[in-house]
Amino acid sequence: MRVFVLIVLSFLPTLASAHPGHDHSSPYAGLVHLLWLAPVIIAAALLHSKSRNSKNNHSNEQQ
């Protein structure tokens, strides 16, 4: 649950998240933001996979 709350909070807009010249009118703005988010998504997927594998290994050791 704590991870879910952190993920939701990370998508909320904040004033400190953009500089004054931050402009979304460029046709490449969506691509730039997607490229910026790609490492975050990959890291989250790797952490999820690692925690899932460790839970499976832990349950297999108990059997």
C-alpha cells in the first residue's frame, strides 16, 4: 500500500517540478517527457520483479 501511495503522489503536479521556461507547446514535449519517465518505469519494474522473486524464493525455502 505504501508503494502505491508513493506512485500516486509522484504523478501529482508540484510547483517545483518545472522551471519557468518549461513549455508544453512543442510537438516533442510528450516524447521528451516519455523519455524522461522511461528510466523511472524501468527501475520500478526491476524493483517489483526483484521483490516478487525474493518472496517466491523465501516461500520455496520454507517448504
